[in-house]
Amino acid sequence: MRKRYIEKITVILGMLTLLFFLLDAYLPWGGWFSPFITAATTFYHFAVRLLVGVVTRICLRKRILIENPWFTSRSWEKPFYETLGVKKWKNKMPTYIPMDFSLKAHTPAEVIQNMCIAEVGHEINVICSFLPLFYALFQPRLRQDWIIFAVTGIFALGAEVPFILMQRYNRPRMIALQGAWERRRENREEEKHAVEL
């Protein structure tokens, strides 16, 4: 449901972008340009997130290793997350594809892999949040409206950071669960082997 909702918003924003572009191009009133770049920038932020999500899922499916130092929790992270109250709000955050994080559909190791992929996707989105601003600063016609690009970039950044924090907060717990899950599986295999003997 959430996935379809985001895709519908992206399509509507794309249509508004096209509409304002045509109005700016063919009607003499010069006031259409600001609505055009506002719609275009907002459309960009939605569309790039959909694209990054698809690309990271395809390209990183078999490549991320949890042992990579990037995904290792640092000693300062736990107190930092407690200060931010991540535990209180993390379950209220929307999930684009909830099945990726379901222990009914995946093993703990697969969920951890999906968490790492999601984190990388959100980190790429943080970088993408400010690309329109950098582009605008080098375009004479866009430079005067730089504030639109800065504001939408800050909002986009604010939308991404909580998801990164949430993934990093949840991952150590999922790693502990994976360890317990593997120990149970080993015990069952040992019991089965003993019965067979």
C-alpha cells in the first residue's frame, strides 16, 4: 500500500512538473518558473528515491557483507540512539517494502542483509538530496531561486536520516537474534544426529 502511495505521488509530481514546464514555455506570464522548479525538484526527490531503492536492491543483493566495517556499530552509537529516543519512534516509521524485514519470510541473516541494503540506499539518498542545489548554483537562471533547492534538500535530508538511524539501531539486535537462531538450529541438528545414531 505504501509503495503504491509513493509511486502515485511521484507520478502526480511528474505531471505537475510537465504542466508548469509547458505553462512557463508557452504562456507570456513569467511567474510559472518558480512553481515549475519547485514541482521539478520535489519530483526529483521522490523519483530518485524510487530509483535508488531499485538499483541498490538489484546491485547489492549478493554483495554486502555484514562484516564490512561500515556496518559495525561504534561504542558511541547506543547512547546516542538512546538520547534520540529511537526505540520510541522507530516502529512508527513507514517501510517501503515491509516483507524485506519480515522474519516470517526471511532468515535473520537475510533480514540483516536487507537492513544493510536499506541503509546504503538511504545514505545515497542523503547525497542525492543536495545535488539539485549544487546544480542550481552553477546555472544562471536557477541561481536566484537557490533557496528552493536548499529547502527541499534539507527536507529530503530530514526524511532520510531517521531511516539510517533506525537501521543502525536495529541491526545489533538482529545480529544477536541471528546468533540465537543459528545456535538453536545447530542444537536441533545435533539432536537429530544423535537420534539417528
